[in-house]
Amino acid sequence: MSEHVLITGGAGFIGTRLAARFAADGHTVTVLDSLIPQVHGEDPATTSPLLRSLDGVARLITGTVTSKDDLRRAVVDATIVIHLAAETGTGQSMYEIDRYVDANVGGTAKLLDILTNETNSVRRLVIASSRSIYGEGAYETEDGRRVYPGHRADEDMSAGDFDVHAPGEGDLRLIPTDESALVHPSSVYGITKQMQESLIMTVAPTINVEPVSVRYQNVYGPGQSLKNPYTGILSIFSTLIRQGKEINIFEDGEESRDFVYIDDVVEATFLAATVPAAAGGIFNVGSGVATSVNEVVAALFEAYGTEVPTHISGNYRLGDIRHNVADTTALQEVLGFAPRVSFEDGVKRFAEWVLTEPIEADGYERSLREMSDRKLLK
């Protein structure tokens, strides 16, 4: 059955790949995107390869989810909506609070208001949620109990203690976080993603729309922004390596993330939108492997065949988590999908693409100054 798919934020890194995946399967695709300069440059028609990749793939509506009129134009005839549109970046969210809440929460509320009160054909709504809603995620105590520690304290980190602690407990062991874990985000961005998901999972069933949430881990791969300084250490570190600049490694470098390759994210999202059994489900989309920042740096050095100086500085950002790794059991059992690209292979593919791109002025130092001025970077 051919669907009419609306992808909000569909001119971005994930959205353009997803649009191509649906179009290749014979579906009609519409993209709504505001084409913000932070992602697409000042003149998207000439500065955005992502935008150009939609030619012949999708109908583009330039607009924003904060406008009901734009949403109305976009949702016409749609049977599936994939809601990717959001302001992203943990650090930036801590001081551009109104912008993040307006776009992420307000935009989602406007979309749901239209679906609830106006005639439409939407039968499934997929929300791109985030691992950030878990906060510090799941840990196991010395006697085998599962706990969900609170946010790390500024005073501990300022003393060089970056580990996660729980009152009255000894050493904690990181374990994969599943979808039943406590939701307690530690950043404004995480709070907005929690609210997006909660709104959709609550409202959609009352209007006969099937909700699905995909909780993305750290997505990377060819096509991601190399100039947006607020998301993606792989891009930031790659640019520094190509510029021959020193890499400042925050904390002790042992903080870790679950990096998941773009092709795996696209396929998981496609299945979440099309598999009947996914209706009402929540799915972690990750590799299920934790990779430390020190391991990231080593992998990039190997992929580029060169090294630059590194400095483990002990700097830290308020709102950052220490570790996170996804339990992907539900993804495999319900959607029949397991991520296929290892981090080692994915980094090589990513680096090969980066080397074909111009070296961008990435604004990384400016972003650090912004956080430092607000006492969010210590």
C-alpha cells in the first residue's frame, strides 16, 4: 500500500535519508523544513547538499512547525507523519530555553491540535525522541539491584569526580537502558524531547492515530553537519583534526555514548512507520555498544591516518550525562531489526566522506565561549 508520508524537519541529516528510503519504496513524500542557517547555511539552495538531495525525491514546503498555517499545508493528504523537527543540542538548550521549548514542545502541540480538530488522513505518527530523556540511565548496584541515579553534582565534578553516584550505594555498574527505565532528563533539550513524546503517546490514541516513539542514541554518518558546533563530537573532532588543532577532551575521556550509524537509524525509523506491530510502541534505536570519548579519538586518528595533540582537560558541561547505552531488545523482537554497522566500520565510512568535503569554519570555539560565559562550561 502506497502511503503519503510527511517528514517534519525532513531536510536535515536524518530526514533526507529517510525521504529517499520512502521514495525508493514507492511512497509519496512531503518535507516541511525551516532550513535554518545553523544547518543549511545562509543560502540553502547553494550551500546545502542535504536540500539538493531532495530533488526528485520529495515535495518541499519551506516553513516551520511553530506555524499552524505551514503545518496545515504540509499535512494535507498525509497518512503517515514522522516528526523529526526539533532544535537539537544539549548545551545550547541550557541557555536558549525559550527557542527550544517553542519549537520542540510548541510545534508538537500545534501539530496535535491540527490532527485533533481538523480533517486529515493521518493514521500513524512517529516521534523522533532521544536517549537524553533517560538522564544518567540505568545502573546496577553491587548486590544486583537496578537503580537510576540522579544528575551529577557540580561540586563532585569540580573536584574531578565524574562518576555517577546514588545515595547510600557503593560502586555502580553501567547496564543497557531499556524502554521501561525511569525518564528523568538532565537538560532542557531532554525535557523538551520527553514532552514531545508524552504529548504524542497520550493524544494520538484518542484521535485514532497510532503513535510510535523512536528514541535515538547518538546518530552519525556521512551527511551530518560539519559546521554545527552544538551537536556531534565526531564532526567537531574531525574538523579539528583536519585543521591540525588540539582536541580538548572533556572530563577524563572515559565518558561514553552509544553511536548508531545513519543507515541503521533510517531503516529502524522506516520500520517503525510501516510495520503494523509497531503501533503504540517505544523503541530504543542504538547500537547497544558504549564507546568512550577516548576510543572515539583513537578511531578517528586511525581513520584519518594522522594525529593531532590531545588534552584531557577535566572541563565539563552542566547538563551532560556520564554514560548511556541502549537496550535494543524491543527493536529486534518487535521490528525484527538489529543495527548492522559497527562503530569501527561506520567511522571509516564517515571519515571517507569527510575528506571529500571542504573544511568548514565550525564555530566550535564560539560555542564554548557562549557556554563558559553562562557558567555552564567549567
